[in-house]
Amino acid sequence: MALITLRQLLDHAAENSYAVPAFNINNMEQGLSILKAAQSVDAPVIIQASRGARTYAGDIMLSHMVKALSEMYPSIPICMHQDHGNSEATCLSAIRHGFTSVMMDGSLESDMKTPASYEYNIDITAKVTFSAHAV
């Protein structure tokens, strides 16, 4: 099965009354273990990459790993999710590299230390949402 969006996955889960696990990955071994387990129970999964994982493994590597997992386990729906993006650039980079879902965490400014204003949170989230919906 091709990669799917978080909306597609969560809508199906809500309609059929089940929960969906989300796993942060950094390497191939984690991805293989997660998909092997998902296949054993015929369950969809959310594969997430944090900013740290993206720094460690790199966007290109993570993107290709998850795409390879979707080819190796074609019966398992997979959402490739950017977990807690800290800026518009972080989220746009994830979108550019094939992530099918992004989360913009606007509770802090891009340094991930300074508490953000409510207005900042709304503004940055709206910008990321606009860009994501365009794709």
C-alpha cells in the first residue's frame, strides 16, 4: 500500500473504533521491527521522525527507508509523520521529502526554548497548514 496521510489513517481508525500506534524511528532496524509487528497483527502504523532523528539519519535516508518499508509491507498502511516541527522550514522540508503528515509545534518559538505567544502559534500553524494542504 502506498503511504497515506494521517487524516486518512485516523478517519479509518475512528470509523472502525481502533487506536493507531506512532513510533519514532532513527534507523532501518527500528523500521523493520515495527513493520514486522504491524504485519503480525494486520495493523496500520504511524512512523514518525523527530527533528533529532532527521538530524541523525537525514531526511533523504528516512524518506527512502519509510518508502522501502511501504514496498516491503504493501498490505500495511503507513503514515510518515514529522513529529513536533519547530519551524515552518522544518515542516516544509519534511513535506518536500515525502512526509505525508507534519505537526507544527507552535507552543515554543523556533529555538524550542522560548514560550511563544498565542498569536505566533496561530500564525505559524496557519502558514504550515496552508503549505501542507497545497501538497
